[in-house]
Amino acid sequence: MQRSFFRRSALLAQQTAAALEGPLAARSAPLLQRMDRSMSSVPIPPPACMLRPLEVPMRYLFGPGPSNVPPRILAAGSRPIIGHMHPEMYEIMNDIKRGIQYAFQTENNMTIAMSGSGHAAMECAVFNTVESGESVPVAINGIWGERVAEIAERMGANVHRMVKTPGGYFTNNEITQAIEKHKPVLFFLTHGESSAGLCHPIDGIGDICRKHNCLFLVDTVASLGAAPIFMDKQNIDIQYTGSQKALNAPPGTAPISFNDRACHKMFNRKTKPVSY
Ligand code: PMP
């Protein structure tokens, strides 16, 4: 068994070497030699792709995201890893929080960089603030409103879809009418609807929500850093974004902020959130 693995590994190394040309072949040589000499007894040989260096081409990214990451940010990603309990880590996390507060233009204490994509932040916002059976009107003028409606429905919210053709926008009058009719706990709107190319006006909507004791949740995944938005000044109760769009960072982090009204709703729930 071990000998046959040996033979297979050697063959694989030879095949990989033969398939590679030029500088890639030179850079793969140490890995291939190591494989050839391998004394491992694992029955499944390493895949050929793991025996050559990772090649990532340079591409210009002109969509809403992911976007090109500047060298300064790429370099930050290559710093050493430290423990999550090291004092420097707390400092770094505080700095990140201050940076997000600045980017969101908020003083909210509950401001964090979640590990996850924009979708994780969407779920986090809805799952934490809404309980089963509560009323949630969702403005849908592209795919992101529809996605939030689905997320809220899956956790048992009473969703009211307000639908426009993709790229259409909602007047403050229409939003007032929906809120007066459905008496919701939360109203959702996408600021930068990337599927349709619309940047939705925000002014006045936070005041309407506040007047009717409803939280205002805004998706700024595709717009934060590209179009002006002022969380505190515009009375937005919950706001989230993604790292890989206008912020020009790698994907995998979702900044999110909750104000005191949103925290009060979260910490006075009657039931536990459906997701851990
Ligand atoms: N909301 C909007 C407006 C988006 O454009 C996107 C991503 N295209 C998302 C949410 C979801 O973000 P992610 O892909 O990081 O999960």
C-alpha cells in the first residue's frame, strides 16, 4: 500500500512537473522534490494543485465588488497573527471600532466588524432585532430587499413586501403609509441597490420610523464609501456594510452598528433569537 502510494506520488510529481513551464516550473520544483521524497503513509496523495504555487492574476475590478485592494491594505493582511487575548489585539479591535464609527458617522457604542459577508450582517440585523410574528415592511426595488424579506420570513416575521420595478424608489409618503398600516417593529431599505444601480434617498425616513416607534434598518453594502450617508444625523437605527466593495478591503468582514433604540429592542426580547 505504502509503496503503491509512493509510486503514485512520484508519478503525480512527474506529471505536474511536465505540465508546468517557465518560471512556474522553477518555483514549483522544491514542492515537487519534497513530494517525490515523501515518506508519508497517507493513503490519499496530495492533489496536484497543492504542489504548485498559487497564482492569482491581476484583474481590474469595475463592478460594485469585490474591488481592487490597494497595496497598503494588502500589506496590512500580511502582518503576524497574534492571540485574541493579547493586549495589542484589544487595541486593534478598538481602533477598528473607531474607524467604523467614523466611516458610518456614528457614535454608537455597539459598532463591530463582524466576521462574515454582507449576508451575515443582514441576518445578524434581522435575527437580533425581530421576533417571530412581528411586522416588518421591506422595500423591494431589486434583489437585496427580496433577500431580506426572505430572511425575515424564514425566522417567522410577518413580512409586508413593498415592491417597485428594479431601480424604482419609494417616496417618504409611501413609506409613511406602509408604516401606519402595518405598525411594524422594523422597516428595511437598501441604500445602494447594486442589482439595479440605484442610490436611494434616505433623508426623512429615519424621522418617520422614529415617530412610529419602528427601527430603521439600512443596507449600505454597496454604497458605504461611495455615496454620502450619515448614520446618526439621518436617524438610522441599524446599518451594515461589506468590506469588499467601496471600502476596497478583502471580503469576509461586515461592519455593523446598532444605536440605543436598536439595542433596547434586542436586549428586551421575549424570546431568544432563532440563530445562535
Ligand atoms: N447587499 C447589497 C446591496 C449587495 O450589493 C451585496 C453584495 N452584492 C450584499 C448585500 C451581500 O453581500 P455579500 O456578497 O458580502 O454577502
